Amino acid sequence: MAKIVAAIPDLFFRSKVLETARALAIEIDVARDADEILQKVRAEKPALVLLDLQAEALRPIDTLQSLMGVPVVGFLNHELVELRERALAAGCGEVLTKGQFAAGLPQILRRAL
């Protein structure tokens, strides 16, 4: 089964993602920082990376530039228009607001399979 790497430092949001994945029998591997994201992507060749674009510890723009060729769904607060544009320019395939991400999570995870 295809793996998904989730880089979501917010424990509440991460729990929601893991709980949804478990209900769908989808395997998710958690990465806690930018280096771990890159390590997991190189080792596991995931079908999708979920990336919190507001988490400074993940260095999201630099990380996105290193993930070229890997599908990435990023999420952020709706008012961060400039960050959204920078993420898209850096290679993020899809950028959603946190609300859109939460509402569409089952479909996002299924699509990766």
C-alpha cells in the first residue's frame, strides 16, 4: 500500500489526520522536521506528503523545493495569501485552507492511493 508522509507539528491537527487515516486503513508516517521529511521521502517514496505550510520548523518553502516530483498537499490559514503563492511557486501541488483540508481529508487520503 502507498504511504503518506505527514509533516504536521500541531498535535490536534495531526491526531485528526492519523485518526482519519486509521479509519480508512491508510498508512501514514509522521515527520517532525524538515530533515526527517526529506529522509522519509527518499527512503519510502511516498504517494503523498501532507505539509503544514505555517510550521517554521519544517522550513516549508525550502522543503517544497527539495521535494520536486513528489505530490504535496499543503495547508495554511486562509489569510496567508502570500505564503500560498510562494508555496505554489515552490512546487506545492495543492494549497488548501485548514478548513478545506480538514473537510476534504478523507478524499485527499483516498486520492493518494
